[in-house]
Amino acid sequence: MSGNDIERRLEQASSEVREVAGQKRVPTVPSPSPAPRGWLVFAAAFAAVAIIGSVSLLGNRGTVEPGDGAAPTTQLVTPTTTTVPETSTSALVPTCSATGVELPLTADGLPPTVEDTRDAIIEAASSCSLVQLIEIAGDDLRTSFGDDAGVQNLLMWEDDGQGELDTLLKLLDMSYAVIEPDGQPKIYVWPAAFAHDFWEDIPADELEELTTLYSQEELDQLSVFGSYAGWRVGIDEDGRWLFFIAGD
């Protein structure tokens, strides 16, 4: 074999080897070049900021405004505790001129109709219930001469700070007497002193009762009228509250 033939055969063999090697070569994945040191520091800082931001958003969901196309957020409202000031119980209890006055004792010998009205007046006055007093009085009650104000005077006196409900309770705690007008129902009156025609006829014990309402000087002034003309209460035997009045 000539030298040219040998050289041609060697070149062919080399070509075949390269061809086989090219078919079976496994492509290699190039190794990433190492990142610069400064970039790594920036990446770490960015990750930290992202984490802090996420925590902040989770803790303040109620303050995040949704952007365009973003799902609406649910506002979380932290309930607050409202302190309600204590209300004084005394502010809930009505007061009037009868506040603090002792309740009258039971009166013996009254007809049931009169006793019921007396008890109702005492209950209403002691509880400062002017509404109840209006219901008890109806259209029959007289509280002054020369007008038909009736129970309205009780309201006006209380509004003016000159209420007489304490006087009403004190009178109903005194002894009573019975007046028998001609052809009219009997009238039960408090105090009993009112039933006497003359001041000199009033017994000492009945005069003593009046000192719970008047001073001795005031009683001396009343005696000038010749009979008792001070505050009095009248309920007829039908149970009608007829008067709570003073004067002659």
C-alpha cells in the first residue's frame, strides 16, 4: 500500500471516530458564573424588605386600599370597650315637696270608699306621682277660691318650687271629723279642727296637731279669723276628693 493510501485510510478512520463521538456526546450545562459579592448583599436586603412588608400588610389589612384590578380587602376593626358612667340611683327617683315626709298612719273608722281615696292620695303624693293625683282628683277637686284650676295648681306649685304635697301628707296624718251638709253626702275633713265653728271650740289636742304644720305665731294669726281657715282636705263618703285648700 502506498503512503498516500495509508494517509487516506487514517484520515477516514479519524473522521469516522469523530462522527461516532459526535452522535453520543452528552451536552454539558455551563456552570453559572459566580455572582458578584455586591449583588448577593442587595438580594438579601430585598428579601428582608419583602418579608417585613408582608408582615406589615397582614397586621394592617384594614388600612390597605385595593388597587385597580385587585381583590377588595376586608377591613378588620378592633372592637373598643366603651366605659358607661355609673348612673346615680337617686337621679332615677322623682323628688317633690313630699320627699322625706313620713307617711300618715292608718285612720280608723273610715268608710271603705273614703279610706281607699285617702290611701291613694297618700301613695301618689309620697311617690311624687302627679299623674296619679290628677287621676284621683278628676274634675271635683278644688285647690283655690274663684277659679277652676283644680289639680293644675298642684302641678304649678311644684314647678314654682312652692309645692304643697308635704302639707297634704301632714294633714292626712291628723285626726279627722265628719261634716254633714244638708242633702249632700257626708264629708270627711282633715284636720278635725276645721269642723268647729269657733276657734275657742277647738280642743287642745287638735290644736297641738296643727303645730306640725304651723308655728305658734302662724296659729295666732289664724285664730283672728274666728275659726280654723288654714289648709284642709275633704273627701266625701262616695270617695270623691273634693278639696285641698286654704283660706276663708
